[in-house]
Amino acid sequence: RTGGAVIVNGGFGAGPQVGDVSVTDNVQTAPTVDTGILTPDPCRAPVRMLSPAGLYRDDYSFARNSFMTPNNALVFRGITNVDVSSNSVSFGAPISGCDTRAGVRLTDSHTVGIFNNSFSGASNVYITTGASSTGITATGNTVD
């Protein structure tokens, strides 16, 4: 059973000490809901990279993974140089209270490549929220 997320990189610290993360060839086998230590949240994304406000973390790559979610799949805040490619995400039935269904959700993140992903059931390949994100390139993705 998967807890609060498949992978989370939050808390204190920023680049160059925090970053240079590569996540490849993983398969999520159960929905993301409960960590056992946090309040259960059925809207929690399986991938959450959250830099502290005003700081940035660099160089994150997600390739050839399989995730499942009712909400957003990959969430990035304060991250630069991100590559999201050739992943497969299955979006389950919508859950009341979950606000968006995007393959990638970006907040204050820059130089982001989103290539050849399948976001089955998503509303959008990516969305931006809060502080602006720049340098986003998205090609070859599907949201069937």
C-alpha cells in the first residue's frame, strides 16, 4: 500500500545541497491516500517536490514510471531543470474536493520539459498555479 506519496522531497534545504534526483522505472501499485503520520488526503499527488518558499532545488528527472492518482500526478514547487518523460499516469474517478487533474502541476518552477507522457484521464498535461513558472516545453503527451 502506498502512503502519502510515492516520492516526496520537501522540508528544509535547497540547491546545491538538495537536488539532482532521478526517479526511473517504478510502478505504483496502490493509490496515494494515507501516510500513517499525516492526515489522510485522497487528493495528495504521488510525486511532490516542494522547495521552501523563496528557494530553489535543481535537476529532477522522472522517466518511465507508472503512477495512479485521482488528482494531480507530479507536483513541483520551486524546482528548476525538471524533466518528466515517458511516464504513464492513470487518473482514477474524480474525488469531491480534489481541485485539479493535471499530469504536472507547477508553482514557481522553471526550465521544465514534459515529453511523451500518457496522462490517461487528466484534464491537462500541465497547469501553473501561484507564482509564475517559465521555460515550459510540453510535446508528445496525451490526456485521453
